[in-house]
Amino acid sequence: MKRSSDTRPFSQTLYLATMLLVIGIVCGMTLVDYQNAEKNLRDHQDLLENETEINLNNTLHLIDSGLKLFDDTMNVQMEEGLGLLLREYAVAGGDPERMDLVRIRREAFRDKMDIYIINTSNVIQYSTYPPDLNLNFGEDPVFASYLDRIRNTSGFYPDRVVREPETGILRKYAYAPTPDHRFILELGLIGDRFREERQRLKYTDTIQRIKAVNPYIDDVRIFTIQKDQVGNRQFKPDAELSARLDRAIETRSGFEVFDEPSGRKVRYCYVDLYDEQYGSDLSMIVELAYNTRPLADALANLLRYHLLVAFGALGLGFLGAALVSRRLARPIQTLVGDVNVIAGGDLDHEISSSQAEEFRILTSSIMTMVGQLKGTIEQLRQHQANLSESEDRYRRTLALVSDYAYCMMLAPDGDWRLVWTAGDLRPIFGRTSEEFDHMGGLPAIVHDDDRRILERHIEEVLANRPFESDLRVFDRDGTVRWLSHHTVPVCDPADGQVVGYYAAGQEITTRKRNEVALRESEEKYRQLVEDANSIILRLGPDGRIWYINEYAERFFGFGPGELLGRDVVGTIVPEIDSKGERTGDLVHAICRDPEGHTINQNENMRRDGSRAFISWTNRRILGEDGTPLGILCIGNDITRLREAEEENRRLNAELEERVRRRTEDLRQANRELESFTYSVSHDLRSPLRAIDGYVYLLLHEHGEGLSDRQTQYLDLISSNARQMARLIDGLLNLSRAGRGVMKVQDLDPSMVVKEVIDELSGERHDRNVEITIGGLPRCRADPTLLKQVFVNLIGNALKFTRGRDVARIEIGSRREGEDTVYFVRDNGVGFDVRYAHNLFKVFSRLHPASEYEGTGVGLAIVQRIIERHGGRIWVDSAPDQGATFYFVLGEVENDGTPVVE
Amino acid sequence: MMEPQSWNEDILLIEDNPHDVELILHVFEWSNMRDHVRVAWDGQEAIDALFLEGIRPRVIVLDLKLPKVSGLEVLRRIKEDAVLRETPVVVFSSSAEERDLAISYGLGANSYIVKPVEFDRFAEVIREIGCYWQMVNRRPDDYRSR
């Protein structure tokens, strides 16, 4: 699968996408969840905080209410006291100086209450409690304003039980402005310790409860706005705390301080218990020290948990993404793979199907496409094949005709650049296409005399008219060639612009030459006809003379034109000739049907009536378009020839008669010879037989009484008689060889030779004889006679090799020109070739009979036979070098010599 | 006409040359068959013997060159006769001409033997003729009652 560096596999993309998705989802979810959880936690915490604070607030309020109630219980007591004090003031005439506060305290209040008198400057001018003397409430704006507010009124204004800042003793104060509004009388009741304790416990309870409810709270401290810690009388705030408390007091609200290092959050709640009815502000500040660590831990845990889950989820997600992406991508990959294979050229590759519908559609679409593609490819291939075939044919055709035809495409500009040529230009132009183009095409090679023709041709063509011209060009070695050149402008069908010139042509040198030759020939012909020494007529089918040449007119003794239009019969052809033949009819027949009488001879007559014998050749001639041009009759005067023929015939007849007679004589002679031979053989042999017989009987039946010499003589008589018999046989053979019917047939000489060797095997008995038979081609001969030839030749060979240790005889043939020369060769005693001319004569012998027996007729017989076959025989030898007899057979047919009766 | 067989006329020798006859008989002598030979000196005599006398030899030895009636004529007459045609005819002639052979066989000769010139060969041939045609060869007569 190819993978470019720029593109990623789909599965990867899918995977990445899925992963991203997963990551996104997981992260998002985690984040959201975490945030939610965090928020929840925080909210929870906040809620708790709020709850706590509210709770706290409520509790403190409740406590305060309780306390208030309790405090109010002392109101009566104090009211009475203030009432008393007012009376005392009145008694004193409004001058506190005159009051004995200590005594009042002691007597009226039994030392339970302290008296204070606040002037208009809000300073405790007079008091039974020396520490508070000259205490300036002006320093407390809130209280100061309260005092100012009540000063100009009248009434009883109780205050809350508060703790003395200095001593920490609880006191309840009450105020009553003097009627003259110059002073505010104040009483301070000392609180109940029990109550103190209880109060303290209540607060402690609250704290404990709060701590218990809210796990985040590390510590709770409750401070008065005097910066005293409830439950811890000795407490003194440090600077920082003091500052914070100040802040809370001033703002009358809570705030939060985050202590970075320790990670503690300290919230300061301002519990506003101020009741304007009372002068004292018993508001409290609750310091809640939150340990953010639990939260932080919880958050951290949460985070860890979330991260863990997130990772887990991511892990699973990645896995899932991987699986999903692979699962999703697989069909695509498979599809891709399959399509790739198809793209690689295997159009028949099947695409594996997938479950998804889209894939199925895709698959089927692709298969359809592939199918169409295959179809198109097949079509294209077909087209290509057709095109190739067509191109091939075209090429082959062009190649075939390159010898005499050419075609080329020329560029549309005036330079006549060659755009292409089909085939080779060399056969006609003697130059390759490149050379032709380089030279400048036709104008460069045109014959000077035809230059004007070419110019005209170019003019016409440039004017968009196809043109054709015959012109001459020179080929490479200066030979003149005639061309029939056509040029056609080729236009672009779209806009009609000329895109080139298509030029084609053929070499017509031969045609031109033929035309010239024809003209010349026609001229010559005319000349010939006119000057001919032959009688030339042209007759119409009716026998009228359409044309007669001058010679004929003269021959027949007529004047020029005298015979034209006249019937040939009656003018130069007699109606009936000297022998009585109806020549007129014949000639009319010829005129009607010249094909049936292409050659004839008949008697003609001259003007003066004399006769001549003419041999006519008659032919119907037609024009090029088939119009009959008459019957052409060419005649030769054969009068003399005729006469000679007659003479010849006569002589031949005579000769034949003579030959017949001679043959008859010969036949007769032959017959006589036959019967002579016949009787000779018979009659000559019988006495010899008698001689031999009686001698034998003499020797064998009466031989005891004979002397050696007598016996010897008798033997001689016998042997001579036998010799004579052999001679007679030889002569008979010779005679038979010379006459008798030759039955020539096609035969295989080697069969004859083998037969002969077989028959002569007796001669080879007890001897070392090597006979080699070479190739003996078939020949035409009389089998019997040919056998006789080989019997004699091989027999002789055997005879004359008797003296050799190994007799070597070879029978074979060789070719000399058209003849087959047969030979029989031996390694025998040989002879002096000077005497060879006698060899074939009858009874001639070159070796004494005492050494080599024989009649001396054998070779004469062989020669006679060979001669009868139209052949010849000759011999080569040297003394002691063996001898080779050669012969050729001529062409001969059965001579048909009749059997002698 | 049928006449009783004569033992003396087993072989009918038709030969005109007295020397040949002499020699032939000499040879038959050696085989003790001399008495079985009847000689006819020319064609007419042979015909008379066969057709007039009615002799029935077991074998006829016939020379071709005969006076009065030629050997071939005799042969023809013999082989044309319904009865005599069964008699084997040995043509015994000096001629080795193919033509003579052809005609003889054509007329129905049972055998053609060329007379050798050399006597030893001649004698051998005669002996063989006697042996073969007398002893070895079977003839229809052998099965008829004598």
C-alpha cells in the first residue's frame, strides 16, 4: 500500500480523530466532573461554612437573646436604682458634686451597683468606680452617638451585660438622662459569676458544636468587639489579629484571610448583636479557622481520582478508539487494497464485500465501474488491434508499393517541410526522407525542363486547389524518373485553415517510356507494314479489302488503292483454284471465322491471272475499346516452297519405296540367316556329338587294348570336337545377339549383376574373390542381352584374375556429363592396350588358349549387344595391371524386328 | 485303336540321326533299359506307330528336326489326341533357341532337353531321362489295369 508522506492512512486519521474525541470527551468529562465535584466540595464546604456561620449567628443571636432576656431581668432593679439616682440628682439640685455616690452605692445598692455620671462631653465625670473615671466615651463613636441620642430624652435605657475591658468583670449598665439633659446617669451592676460561667459554657458549647458539625474547622474563637476572647480572659490579641479584628469591627462584616503557608483559611464573622436600644454593642467576631487541607486533600484526592479515572478512561478510550478505528477502517482498507489491486491492472479482482451498506454500494459501484472499464479497455484493445491491423496493412501495402508509389505530408508554410512520409523514399528518389527534406524537396530535384510545370503545380496548390502533374526528377545518381505527382491541401475541419499538404504520387518512368516506345513502335510498325516484304491485308468480315500494303499491291500487280473496298475473292483469290478447290468459299469462311483459320494456305491469283501460292496468317483485330478493326491477313509467297515441297514429297515417296524394298530384302536376309543358323547349329553339332560319343565309347569300352598314344590321340579328337562345339555355340550366341527381338525395358542392372555373380559362383569356388558392386543406376535395356554382357565381362574378369591371391573385381558406374558409364574392373593379368582394337573381333584372342580358354567370341557378342542398345564400349588396361571395361547404353526402343518365322 | 501294351515299348524314341540313336541306345544299355526302347526314324513312322499301331509308350523322347513329318507336328498330333496327350513327351533337341522352346511348350511338351555335345554329359542326360520318366514320374497309366 503506497503511503505518501503527506497523507496518513485513514485508520490513523480515524484513530487520531477518535482518540482526540475520546481525549476531548474524557478530559472534558473529567474536567467537568472534577469541576463539579470540586464545586460540589467547595459548595459543600461553602454551604457548610454558611450553615456554620448562620448557625453560629443564630446561636449567638439566640444566646444573646437569652442573655438579653436575662439581662432585662435586671432592668427593674436598675430602673429602680436609676430612679433613686434621679431623685438624688434632683435632691442635689442637679449638681453631681453634691451627691454622695459612694453612700448611695452603699446604701441603695448595697455595693452591687456602681454609679457613673456622664457629662455632655460623654466623659464619666463622676463614678464610684475609680478606674472608669474620666473615661471618654467619645472614643467610641457608636456609644457616643448613643449617649447623645438618649441625652436629650428621658427614660430608662438599659444596656447589656458587658465585660469590663480592664477587669473583665461582667457588668450590666443602665442609663438615664437627667431631666436637664446635662448628664446621663449610669449604673453598673456586677454580673453573676455563675452566669458568667454559664455564658462561657454556652459559648464553648457552641464552639464545640460548630467544630463537630464542620470538619473543616480547625479552631473557633469568639471575640468581643473589645477584642477579648470569649472564654479566655487572659487573651490579648497580637498585632495581626488585632488588625484583623479592627477590620471586622470597622466594616461590621466578615472577611476571609487566607494564610498561605499553613494553608489555613481564617474567616472572621461579624455577628452583629447591636441593638440600638442598648448602648452596648455586644457584637461578636467569630474567628473560624478553616483547615483547607482537608479540602485540599479532598480536592487532591478528587483530582487524583479523576485523573486516574481519566487515564483509565483514556486508556480504555485509546484502546476503544484503536479498535473502533481499526474496525471502521478495515473495510475501507480492504476496499482500498482491493481497489489498488484492480488499479494495478488486475481488472478481474473481486472486491470483498462488507456489511455496511455504504460499502456495499461503493463496492457495487466500483465493480460497475471496473466492468465498464474492462469493457472500455476491451473496446480500446479491439480498436487498437484494428488500428494496428489497419496500420499494419497500410504499412505493408505502402512497403509493397514503395518501389513505385510514395506519399508524404508537407508543412503548410512555403518551405515544404516534410511532416511525415509513409514508407521509404529511397526506391524512387534515391534519398532518405531526411535527405529529401534537407535538400528542399521536389524543387531541388526537378528536371529543368519541367520546372515550369512544378511552379504551376505549386501555384495551384497554394490557391487551395488540388493539382496533379507529370514531371521529371533526378534521383541520386542523376537518373531521370518520371513522377505523376498529386498534391491536396488538407484543411482543419473546424476552421477551414490549411494544416498541411498531402502529396502522393507514383513513378511513371516506365509508363512514360512505354508511351514513347509505343509511339515509336507504332511509327516503326507503320513503316514496317509499309516497307514489308510481306503481303499485308486487312479484310472486313464480308471479304472486302479495307487495307492492302504497297508490297501486296505490287505483288498482285494492282495499282495503288485499286483494290480498296473490293471483294478479295475475284481479285486476288480465285473462286476455284487450279486443283478445283473452292478457294473463294474458303476465304469467305476465314473472313467470317478467323479464329478457326488462323493459318491457312491457298492459291491466289494476280491481276494477269497467274497463280501464286500464299501462306496466310489470319487474325481478327479489335481496337482498344473492342471495335473490330477487321481481319489482319499476313501472307508469304510460298509458291516456290510449294514446288519444292512437291519435289520433296516425290523424292520421299521414292525413298520410302526404296527403303521398303531394302527393309524387305534385309528381312528376307535375316530370315534366311535365322534358318541358316538354326540348321547350322543343329547340323554342325550332331556330327560333333557323334565324334565325341564314339571316341568315348572307344576309350571306355575298348580302351584296354589301346596304347597310351592311341589313348592320347583319342583324347585329342574328343577335346577338339568339344572345342568346335563351343565355337559353334559362341557363333550362335553372337548371331543371336545380333538379331532377335530386343525387349527394352526399364531395369535395375544391379539385379542382373547379382544374378550373374550367383550363377558364376562355381567359378569362385576355392578362390579368394572379392567382388564389389557400386551404384548402378537404372537403365533401359533388354534384360537377357544385358545379362549376357555381364556374364561375359564378369566371367572374363574371373578368368583373368585366376593368377591372383586375391581376385578383386569391381562393378560400378560413374557419370560423364549426361551419360552413365558402367564398368567392370579386375585386377587380373591385363593386356597391352595397343592390341585393344582386336579385342572385340570374333575369335581374336590376346592370350593363348593354353593359358586362358575361351572361344574368343565373348567380347564380340558384348560389343554387338552394346551397339544394338545404341551405346559404345571401350577398354583400358596394362599388362599385369588388370583391365577395366567401360560401356554406355544409348537411347533405344524396341526395334520391333519381327520374329523370324 | 487300343491294343495290349507291349513291355518292349516303354520308351518311344523319335530320332532321325543314326549316330545319336546309336549313342542313346548305348546309354540305355547301361541301365538295362535297351529292350524298353522303340525307335521311330522319322515323323511319319512315329505317327504310324502311335496312331496306327496304337502303341502306348510310357514316355516319348522326341527330336524336333525330323524328315517327313516335323517333330513339332508330331508333338501337336500327340497332344491333340485325347488318350495320347497323357503320355509325357520329352523334347530332345540340339536347338537351344528360345523360339523352339516356346513353341514346344506351347504345344504341350512336358519337358525340353538340349542335347549336349560332350558325350559324358549326353550319357548323363539320357540316364536321367530314363530314370525320371520311367521310375520316378507317376502317370495316369500306373493306376489302370494292365
